[in-house]
Amino acid sequence: MFGLFDSIADWFRGLLIDGIISNFTGMFNEVNEKVGEIAGQVGQTPQGWNANIFNMVRTLSETVVIPVAGIILTFILCYELIHMVIEKNNMHEVILYRGGYSNL
């Protein structure tokens, strides 16, 4: 009697093991396929991925961002140059007087 239950338990265990293995094998194959698809998409250049968006961003960069950045940098450099000239003129007003400095 116990031999019958043991053989049914072995058959059921084998059936469950086969089902689990087939499910995991299918899942791993599907994951590998998805990884391959993602690798293909990630390997694309921005222009190859979506050419319209890439060209729009490129045009905005060339026509808007670069000129604005140039204007800002020009303003900063002119501001620094003006302050350097002002500081240089202030230092010419100081002369050496008997071992010390004096303002005229």
C-alpha cells in the first residue's frame, strides 16, 4: 500500500519538476531575447533612434543656445576687463613715501 503512495508521490514530484524546469527555461529564453532587443536599441545613435527629435535639438543648439552662451561669456569677460582696468588705475595713485605708502 505504501509503495503505491510512494510511486504516486514520485510521479507527481517528477511532473512538478518538469513543469518548473520548462517554465524557467521559457522565462530565461524570453529574458535573453529581450536583452538582445534592448542591446540593439541602446547601440543606436541618437540620429538613428529618432532623427526628427535629434535634428530639432541640434538646430536649437546651433541657433539659440550657442549665441546666448556667447553673449553671456562676452558680458562676463567685458565686466572682468573693466574691473581690472579700474583696479590698475587705483594702484597708480599710490606712491612710495619714506618707506611707507601714501595716497596723494
